[in-house]
Amino acid sequence: MNSPRDLPSQAKVAPILADQIHIGAAIPRQGIQRLVQGRGQYIDDLQMPRLVHVVYWRSPVAHAKIIGIEIEAARVIGPKDIVFFNQIIIEMKILEMDSKTELDKKKRDEHSARHEKKVSENGFEERNSGRHHSLAKKVSLRPYL
Amino acid sequence: MNTAIKLTVNGVAVQKQVDSRKHLVDFLRDDLGLTGSHLGCEHGVCGACTVMVDNQIVRGCLVLAAQTDGCDVVTSETPNPSPALKALQAAFIKFNALQCGYCTSGMLMACVELVEHKPNANRDEIRQWISGNYCRCTGYHAIVDAVADVLMDMKDAAK
């Protein structure tokens, strides 16, 4: 009953913006060119050094803080090293290297952990932005055709 | 068991040994690093893995890499897109026909075949054609707008 059709006087009301440059206008998306060319990078595109398996887990409840994750059951299943980053859990099974000393392995693990952390801070928090390029530089091991 | 295959991917000759059980989309993503084609459902429902094999769209998750021996495979990453693909890419940008872009590669490949084989398709036919490709964020209206615009431009150019 309150539709403009029933209230003819309202039809004369001027629009909020006479120059509708913002309302109803599509704003060009950043990075859209990349996406239509299949060059977007998604979580499952990441190939991290010596990564065998990865699991991403986020809170099922909005704004909830994860205060603990019970991993004992996961440890029994197999992964030797499980690395946590904020609300993301990354399970890394480090491949056994033949004829390598324990010290070398420790150094590699430390290097790997540093690298993963960098990726987590700079990459996973960014979605569909130009910073994907920096992510690609850091972690992409994509063999070029 | 491995199989030796020779094929052309986006215009580049490729010769590889692949596991006989490996799917085409896994081969493209893991062996060639072409991650533009995505894995969604992995059983041929969502269409995110759609690629073109010998000018025909296929589900990358339902075709074995070994089956594409001797074929010409094209994905949305091709550096030399066909006129139809190029026009569709421009139209998708013009109409903002994507948000996250996950479905876009497969959607584009499906639309290329539509544009090339059914140039007189109307909006209902476009919707019917892309019904095998799921988009979970943009919605299909803008995608149909983009495809319809390409078809309209092609008709105008043909006059």
C-alpha cells in the first residue's frame, strides 16, 4: 500500500544522487585480469618445500579464538612434525633423507619452519589482492612449461 | 604403471611419463604447474576442472592424462587465446562475472565451446549450457550477461 505507484506524490522526489556515478556502477576489481587467465593462486595451489600433506583448520565459529588443538591422535597416525600458525594448522611430514646427519636435518627443519611462518603471515591473510604476487615469489615451485 | 604421453598443452609440445591412473587435471596441475584448472568436486559435477581437448570440453577429473596422448589440450592459461576466449575474458572483466575466480577457468572453457558452436544462443540456452559449471559466489547473472554480450558483438561484427 505504500508503494510509489500508490503514492503518486513520491514519484516526484529526486533521487538521492542526481549524478549516479557510484550507485549502481560496477567498480573494476583488482587482479581480475589475473583470475580470468587462470593465474590466481589458491590454498591448494601452494607447493611448499618438502610438503607432503597439509591441513588447514579454522574456527567453525566466527570471531572465536582457538585456544588449543588436541593433536595426540594425529601424532599417532603418522606426521613427525606438526606446525601451527595462528588459526592454521599445517601438518608436515618431513621426508627422510638418506645419509644426512641429524644436525643437517635440524637445520633444514628450522629453515623450513621459518619459511612456512613467512608464508603464513604474508600469504594466508591476504585474499584476492596484489600481495598474491609476493606470495607466488616466495613459495611457488611451479615448473614452467 | 607409467605411460609415456606426447601432447600439446596450450601450444607447447609436452612429452612426459605419467601414472596411468593420473587424471588430466592432476597432470596439468602437478606435473606441468598449470594450476588454472581447479579441482572442486573431483567427480565431474562442479565443472571447475573443465579444459578443452581437441576443441571439445572435457572434465579434467574424469579424463585420464594417458587418454590425451596425441591430443591438443587448451586451458584458460593459454598465452595465445582463441578469439572466442579472448572476447570472453574481456567480457568477464567488463561485467565483473567473477568474484573469487575459482570456477572461472572452467566456466570460460565451457563458454568458449558455446560461443563457437552455438552463436545464436539466447539467455536461456546460455544458462542451460553453463548449468554444469557451478559458481558459488558471483551468481550466474553477470556470467550470462558477459556471454550474451560476446554473442551480440559477434553478430554485430558479422553484419
